[in-house]
Amino acid sequence: MKRLLALTAAAFISLPLTPAPAIATATDPAALSHGTPGAPGAGDPYFPDQGNGGYDAGHYDLSLDYEPSSGRLTGVARISARATQELSRFNLDLVSTLSVRSVTVDGRTASYTQGGSELVVTPARALGAGRGFTVVIRYDGRPVHVVDPDGSVDGWIKTSDGVYNANEPQGAMTWFPGNHHMTDKATHRFTVTVPSTRVAVANGDLVAKVPKGGRTTYVWDSREPMASYLATVSIGKFELADSRIGGHRVTTAVDPKLAGDAAGFPDRHPPVLDYFSSIFGPYPFSSTGGIVDHAPEVGYALETQTRPIYPRVPSESLLAHELAHQWFGNSVTPTLWRDIWLNEGFATYAEWLWADKLGTRTVQAAFDQAYATAAEDEFWQTPTADPGGPENLFHDPVYDRGAMTLHVLRREVGDDAFFAILRAWAGEHKYGNADTAAFIALSERVSGRQLDALFDAWLFKPGKPSL
Ligand code: ARG
Ligand code: ZN
């Protein structure tokens, strides 16, 4: 379900062709048809290898078997996709420390190579443009997390009792093959088998739990489109709770070490979601909840779709932040990593709104506190809408200057237009991707105002904007 595949000429030139491409010979059937290889990346300057060209993934059916004691994962990925060009071969993103054992395309054996974080698949016959196809990949190995440009870790992060699985910005390739750029959203089904002493929690709705011979299989259905950085299969000694509370299906998994502090955790969701629904529009997913793990070594939470993951029991502001991402980031997703303020600035502003609603602190006070940062401070040197590189994705300016940008917009256009803009943003781009230019255009359309100067100062120019 791809909305964008903007491959610029520059991206073609700068992309490294990591794996040795399979060269078609005169006897190779692929050489007889007219397909060309899909691009090895989606063209995002922050992560050039991420994503792939030439096809659009629609559904991932993942069957995973994990043994925490050995760290061994055995997986079968069945991916339904559509060719967007006549395709002689195509890439998937998967780290080469996991070994691919076989690949079929529409049931026929396909050849493949692995190198870097690319799996290159050559089907027996080229795929016609527009054609739907299914690729099945059998693989195994011991997944490990990846270290990000900012030094944090993401991916398959092992804990004392299982896995803290958070994949923003690039961890998905550490545990399953896919088109891992946020512009290719797809539905997912996770069938995960673990020892019965553990629980496997994923996105979407729990549809089955089947114990058999000391192991239990959990099946999770994620029916709304999802970018793979928002997928999670987290494993541990969790207490699983699944109930309907105030019209929401709330599914939570809590590490028993935190059970005391987490008492009442499920009930904390509906009030936040109902407030956000009243201002942003309907909650976009079929279920909600959260995963509360004991992972002090990870330190950060992630808005994994439908069910955020937390390294501790979240504060009220962290809970509000991750739930707000379900609208801003998960349902409406940026098109490039540099637009990450559309996630983090919005979720931070939502924290301010929730604190105001609770009477803890007004939005204006939150703004004033952030704006009080001295003009000389390094903070003001990072423009909100392009933090400069992947090492700055989660820097304070992305969050706080992003939220301040929204508040300045609100002061400029008034509450009615401002909240109409937020609702239109969530509504018009539901389950899709949209960039900063689209947000500016929408703000001008809804408010009927020319807002270039405001956005220029707050989004694009370094330095502290004056009020
Ligand atoms: N989006 C997450 C949040 O704001 C932060 C993810 C940080 N990821 C990382 N690899 N450091 O809640
Ligand atoms: Zn966030």
C-alpha cells in the first residue's frame, strides 16, 4: 500500500548496490523478458538502503518461532505484493546475520543472494507491471538489535526474559524481511510460538492463543495498514489482559516485576483516547493497550501501532504522547525521516493538551517554559523540519520546537481553525503518508491565511524566532 515511491535521479546515483546482483545469462528465463531490477532503496536520504523499489507490499503473514534461552528465531514470511514495474528482480530489507533458507515467488523456487541488509530475489520469470504476487521466505538465526546513528539501539532487543521489540527507525530488518520504509504500509498477521512460560505480544487484535506441548502460539491480526517501524513482536513473562473498557478493546501486557505500579494500567487508556478523539477525530485502530516491560537498559518508549511499548510504567504525559502518535505518526505517517517533527512535535503538543485538560499545566505555560530557552542555546540551531541527519532524529528541537511551532500556528489562526487543521490532517491522510509541505498547504487552506513567514521562521530557519 504505497503512496509514494519518489526515486530521484540523485538517489539512483548515490545508492550503493550492496549485494552482488544475480547476472542474467542468455539461458536464464529472466533474460528473455523485459523486466528491470527494482531499486535497492526507497530514496530516503537519512537511510538510503531502507525500503525498495519496483513493488508495493500489501500484507505480511509472519510465522515466528522463538526460543529465548538460545535466542534462536525460525521464521516464515509470506508477503503479498504488487509489481509497480516490469520486475526482473527485487530487494527486501533483512540483515545478513539471519540466514535465508529458501525463497519462492508464486510457489516457484526463486534464486536469491544476501549482503549487508539486502536480500535480493530473482524470480524464475520476470513479473509483469501491475501484477500481484506472493513471496515466501524461510529464514532463521539469532536476531540482534542494531545501533542507530544517535547511539541508541532498536530492533530485536533482548531482555532478561525475552525481547523488547522497538523498530524506529531501522530495526524491522533485524527480524523479518520486508519493504522497510515507512511509505510502504501494509496489513500484518503475526503467528508467534514461544515457550508457555512466556507471552508473545504484537500489534492489533489477539485472535488466538493455542497451547501445545509446552509451547504456546499467539496469533495477532493487525488489519489497518502499518509502517514496519511500528510493528512489534515483544516477548517476556508478561501478564496479559484483554478486555472491553468504555467502548475500547484494551489489550495490555505487563512485566510482573512492575505489576504493583501498573495496577489500573488498562483503565488509564479510555480517558486519554476519548479526549484525543474529541479533538483529533475518531481513534483509527480496532484495539489499543500497551506493553509495559522492565527494560531500563533501553530507556525509551515507542508508539508501536495500537499498542505502545514502554520500558517502565509510563507517566501520564508519556502515555498521552504514545497514544497521540496513533493519530500522528501511525495513521498519518511522514514520507521521509526528515519530516519526523510531524510525529514528535504533534505528540509533544498532545502531551501539553492532556496536561492542560487534567489541570496540571496550561499549554501556554508549557510553551513559555520551552520558549524560555536562551537564544544562544544550541537548541535553536536545529530547524524543526530538517534536523540535519539521522543522528538528530530524536533531538529535543524535533519534539519541543515542533510542539512550539504548532502553538504559534494556533495563536496565529485561532482555536477553531487550528483544531480544524489537526482534524483535517488526521482525516484526510488517514492510513497514508504526508509531508511538511502538505501540512503547510493544509494549514493555509483551512485557515485561509498566508503562513509562509511563520513556517519559515519556525520550521526551516535556524535561530530563535521572535514572537
Ligand atoms: N518515537 C519514540 C517516541 O517519541 C522515540 C523512538 C526513539 N528511537 C530510538 N531509536 N532512539 O516515543
Ligand atoms: Zn514520540
